Amino acid sequence: MDHQRPQACSIRRGCQMIDLPRSTYYYQPTQTAKQLNDLELAELIGDIHDVFPGYGYRRITLELKAQGHIINHKRVARVMRENDLHAHHRRRFKPVTGSESNLAVFPNRYRNIIPAEPDRVWVADITYIRIASGFIYLAVVLDACSRKVIGYAISKRIDTPLALAALTTAYNGRKPPSGTCIHHTDRGCQYASALYREALEQFGLLGSMSAPANPYQNAQAESFMKTLKVEEVYLAGYEKFSDVAMRLPYFIEEIYNERRMHSALGYQSPNQFEAQLARQAA
């Protein structure tokens, strides 16, 4: 199955039918704002949910305003309620993780104090994606300031090379000065291994780990995994490894990093937030 891009749809403008990708239509501001009736509004909300199924009425309202529509959140909430257009949620499934490793661990240097600029704290985690034949494993590294995914890797095996692949991608893309960036994880054996610790030392990253059985000490990584599962994995219906390999990069890079609004970032995407910080620092 190919989820690479949203399917094209026909949009009515006056008496003319125009075929174009939905993503093109969503994110082009209208030239002249017009009052939408409830049916038109419900259709637009449904289209937005095709791309961002986890959006509630607040983000839907901001997205509609970005398109140039005059709208308020109370009306959006009412139309969503009347048309059963709710954010899609599903209970997470999480097998035994292999955390609580008996290997050497780092002290908690992070403690969820959000840094004011990127590349001060990175958080990392591994999750599971169910396919017909079993599980695929995803390792991610996020910047704690912007919530941006800066490194990720997928594999049929949950092991240290998987975690290292995500870490190496993150480091090669960012290269913070040695000794300036904390790298925070849980106590999984992949992160506590000698091989992973050697890579942290080579890259000049300061190791940090959560206390045992305390996911709140790695809250941003946990939050991303929840978003990934609810807004992509549970809805995609992956059947094969190739399905995951095809769709996940698109969701992470084009949807999550580039376009998905985060309330903690002032309803900006991670890329928009980092661009704003760069302009302020210039």
C-alpha cells in the first residue's frame, strides 16, 4: 500500500472543478476570506483530519485560519461534535521493553527542564510497530527544545545497532560542540551498552538516564511515541516492513517536523519553531 502522499481530490470553486493534491489545497491561503456554511466547514475539517487525524478543535481552528478562513473555535467544536469529527485515539500497545538494564547507567542530568535553545538536550527512545508477521522497531532522537525528530532508524531487530543508527544520524545532522549537549534516555540495555556509551563519548554527548520505571522523566520522547501511534501507526494498517519503511519517513519529516502544530511550541511545527529561534538569535 502506498501512503506516500495524500490522494488527489476535486475542489469546487464557483462552477469550475479543479483536480489537485489535497495537501496543495490545504496549505494555500485563500485569496478572499468567505463565510463557510456548516456543510462546507465539516468537509474542510474532514480533509484536515485526513492528514492530521489527531488534531482537536483548537488545532483545526488554527489550520483553518492559516488557510484564510474566518472562524472561531466554538463553531469548529460544534461542527465537529455534530458530525462526529473527533480526533482519533486508541489505547497504546507496548510489549515488554527490555528496560531496567543491570548494565552501568548514567545519572539523570536532564530532569525535564526544557532548554531555551536547540542542541542542549536530546531525548531518545525505542518503540514497536506491529505488522502482520510480528514487530518492527523504531528508534528516535528528538531535540528537547523544539521537539523535532533529528534522528531515527527502523529495523526488524531491537538491538544496540538500531539505537546507534538513530544517534549517528542525529549527530551528523546537528554536530553540537563537545560537552554542551545532554543525551537522555531510559535505562534500556541498548542505551546502557558499552558500544552506545562509547559513541556518546566519541560524539562529546553527556549521557543521562531516567530513574527506573519512571517514563515521566523522558516525557517528550514518550509524547512523540504517543503522537506517532495515534496519528499514524494505528491508522495506517501496515502489513509489511516495506510499508513502514515507505510511510514513516514521510510522516516524521513532512507531517510531524514540518507541519504538525504543537501547543507547547505556540502552535508551531518543530521546523517553524527552530526557524523562529534562529531569527531571534540573528
